[in-house]
Amino acid sequence: LPDEVDWRKRGAVVPRVKTQGDCGGCWAFAATGAVESINQITTGELISLSEQELLDCDRTDNFGYIGGGAVWAFDFIVSNDGIVTDEVYPYTGNDTAACKAIEMPATRVVTINGREVVPVNDEMSLKKAVAHQPITVMTSAANMSDYTSGVYKGPCSNLGGDHNVIIVGYGTSSDEGDYWLIRNSWGPGWGEGGYLRLQRNFHEPTGKCSVAMAPVYPIKWKSSSDLLSPSVFKLVLLFAFQLISLVLL
Amino acid sequence: TNSQRNEAEMFEHWLVENGKNYNGLGEKERRFIVFKDNLKRIKEHNSDPNHSCQRGLNQFSDLTADEFRSIYLGGKMDKKSVSDVALRYQYKEGDI
């Protein structure tokens, strides 16, 4: 596996760090972040998606601003036939908003095909997963409110998480050791520009701050419409013209 | 004392920087006490060379730990939701 991965450098992470505001909607931000990334990895397009649609409309196992989990948000996105962009359904920071009716076929929608769970309590499997795509995890973040920089090594619970975030990479610092690169949703003013580096290769299987206890990711297959993306279509057309000119000659 | 004056100045500066206003009676005084506790914790942490990470003031610096937890930590999970583990990313020796 690579020694270092940073999905931001590969253009698979929306550059603007989002802010959940006074809201327990971390699960929605983690879910959209992971879907934005797998969509970019699969189709080449980086599209910022709507957390507000999840917060307002996903009422199966999630509870809007009170809390939830990215795992159920992925199920909602599958059953909803996709999720719209945050331009179409912007974030309001308002928990009284009702689910807006969106004409799904008439607007830009990003779809996924399902979700899976990384083998739990296994940081090596989590590393392998992050080498393939950003992964949502639960972490124990109660003591991270005033984190500003460096590799976080606690204090925190290693027995259960309370905050949903996305791991977008990993690496090793020469003086601080191995770390997970985590994208948070507390705005760019928190941590290292909105990101946290959390101790990796912890001596307990749950990972530092329970990071390896609930790693979940969305799945997206290449669809036939993706195969006919504008660039592929141009190539096919060029090939057809060359074939015709050869026949005519 | 100088240190009390410094804390008060820091709090005023922090209020402006974070666009905070308190409407409730005595709320500003209550928040200042919490702010001072958080500031003390940050200073103690940062002065300990055994810590690898740094802590600092930010938008959460006027909240108690309980308030922070109840407002911002909404992550929920149950065992059932992570029971259907896939083997796609299971690590095997020699994986590249």
C-alpha cells in the first residue's frame, strides 16, 4: 500500500471545508463528502452535494439536526435515486426546514449503487480502503473542540464514537508518527484548515478515538452513461470519421 | 491583576472576531467564566512538551464540554449498521 495518500491532491475532495453550524448534522456532511469523492473518482466530476436534502428528507434512521449516521444516509441516497447538488438545495443551518420537493429527473443528481462496511477494528484494512477512496468513520471527538494543529493523540474514548467524519488520506510525520488525515465539518477555522491529523496504528484494534470501529463507504459503478462522457464521445466520433475516410479512400 | 485584564481583553477580542453577541441577562459574564476555563486548559496543554498537538481558541471557546457535546456531536451508530462487512478492502499480507 502507498505510504501516503491525500485525496485532496487528486482532486477528489471539495476544496471548501463545510460548516455544520450549531447543528448535530455531522452525519450528513460525512455522507455527502464520501459521495462527492466516489463520484469524482468514478466519473471525473467533482460536484458539491446537498447536506440539507439529507437533513430535511432522510427520516428513516436519521434525525436531522439531532443526529444520525452516514451509513443510513447512503441507504437513503440509494432509495431516493440520488442526491442533488448543494446549489439546488443549499444549506440553511435551520432545523425547522421541511423536505423540499425536488423534481429529481429535472435536476442534476448524483447516484450511488450501495454502501459497504470496511472490516471493523482493523486499521490495516482501513488503510487499504482509504487508499481506494475516502471513508466515513465515527470518532470520539468530545475533547477535540480546541484542536488547532499536530497529530492528535487524545484524550478520547477508544470504545465508541460520537462524531461522523471522513478519512481522506493518511501519512507519517517525521516527529509525530503515523496519522489519519480527517476532514471535519466545523469550518476552515477549526484545526488545520478544517482538517485533523489523528494518530494511526494505535495499539488497540478499535484505533485511536475509535476511528476503526465503524468505517463505511458508498459504492458507485461506472454506468453506461459515464462511458459516453463528452471526452469518450469525441474519441468515438473521431474514430468513426477516420474509419469512414479510410473506406472512402 | 494584569492576567485578569489580559483575559478580559482576549475575551473582548474573541467576541469581535467570532461575531458573538449575548442577549440573556448575565450571559456575557457566564460565558467569560467558561472562556477563562477553556483558556486555562489550552495554556496547560500547550505548555506540556509531551503533547504532540496544539490547542487554541476558536469558535467553540465559550462553550462547556457538555454544551459542545450536545450541540455538535450528532454521530450515531448501532452494531447492526456495521454488521454487514464487505471483504473488498480486507487487508492481506503483500497487498499493493
